[in-house]
Amino acid sequence: MKMTRPLGLVVACVLALSSFFTHAESRKSFNVCWTLYAGWMPWGYTSTSGIIDKWAKKYGIEIKVTQLNDYVESINQYTAGQFDGCTMTNMDALTIPAAGGVDTTVLLPGSFSEGNDGVVVKGKGKTLADLKGMSINLPELSVSHYLLIRGLEHAGLAEKDVRIVNTSDADIVAAFSTSGVKAAVAWNPQLSAINAV
């Protein structure tokens, strides 16, 4: 039987998660959070379809999968110990949790971006160089922030040449829909929604 890519990701997630939990000491309950990003949506599927419950039952444990609406806040809650696991980029795992003294293990690479992140500027024919002097909405201190800085460098600009407006990933589409926001950095599925505006 040929497996579709999304189903294959879900199976890989479950197998990696079950492997991790079988080696966990004596814990019987785990709480994992995820946020909207194309590569992490299988976590929602595993939860709603009952796949997580099936594997938890097999290993005699409980796994709660919670969707949160704010990416950076999900990392903050993980760092504060409110979750045992959290979907995040490896770059972000090296910042907030590490700065908070939390040892983090990368359990499963769920995505390599491949076009799932982008800088969007309103207006025809705009380039990264046109960002100079603009306000740019993005989740501050996230991988989107890093993407912007790298893009600015390629355009011969620096972060000091723009104004960062900290905007939650949960609010980025609505913000970009307003006339006052001219540029944003986002990931899918929010990026697709912004491109449709």
C-alpha cells in the first residue's frame, strides 16, 4: 500500500512519539502542544482521529495533544513546564527554552519549510529592498524574525533599516488585511491566506 505524504508524516510522528514514551522513566501522562503550521498539522490529525489514543493505550500511558493559537506563547508555556513537548523550529528550541535553562530534545523533524515561510509586501513588483523604512509585522523572536533578517542582508539592508511590529501568528492574517499593514512575514497556512488578500 502506498502511503500519502501527510499520512506518512502522521505515522512517523506516532512511531517517534511512542518510541520516546516507551523509554520515558515511570511517567504515565504526557501533555504536548502544537500550533498552526503546515508541517505540524499531523499532530491535530493524530489527536482528532484517535491515533494518539490508540498508541497511548498500547503503551499504558495518557497523551494529551493541545492546539494553541500563538506560536511564541506555546514555546513560553513549554519552557515554563506547562507542556512536556511542543512543536517548534530547531532554531526556536535553541533560543527561548535554552535561555530558560530547559534541555530540549528534538524528537521528530516535521518539516523543512520548502516554501512554507515567506516575506510578503503589498504592491506590484516589490522586492526586499523596498522594505527599507517600512514597518513589518511578524512574530518577534521567531524563525520568521530570522527569515526577515536574512532576507534584509541579501538586499543590502539591516534590521535597523526597518521597524518590527510584534504580531502573533494567530493575528497576522487579520493584521495584513488592514490598510495600515504593508509587509508581513508568516508561515503556512497563514502565508497562503495572506497571499490571497
